[in-house]
Amino acid sequence: MKLKYFAWVRERIGKAEEIVEPPAEVRTVGELIGWLAARDDGYAHAFEKPAVIRAAIDHAHVKSDAVISGAREIAFFPPMTGG
């Protein structure tokens, strides 16, 4: 699946997007965040506060308990403020 990173999530990881194949036991957005955070220090820093990370699966905003099976694209971004 394709992962896309935005704003400071992208800056901390050091890339805008990548293709990953998480293990079968990673079933939800929250589990995916945990799996990514364990990859290296950049991911750990980007996902150090998973409660503030927002996610979208195939362009639809989802919560951390959303199932990732069948997702073509998952995007991660920090909370946004309007102005």
C-alpha cells in the first residue's frame, strides 16, 4: 500500500510517500502507526504522539481503529487549524 506523509510528519520521516507491506497482524490505522514508529528514530519522532496524528484511507478521513485491509493509499498528517 502507498503511504503519504504531510507537513511535519513528512519532515520528521524525511520522505513524502512510500510503498510498504506491513505484516498481517497490522490490521488498523493505529497498529500501522505503531509498526511505523518502531522502524527507526525518524518514524518514532513523527509518531511519538499518535493521538494527534490524523489519517485518511483512500481520501476519506478515518479514526485509528479503521481497518487498513484493502486500502490503496493511507495518508498521515498533523491536525490542521483554519484561519
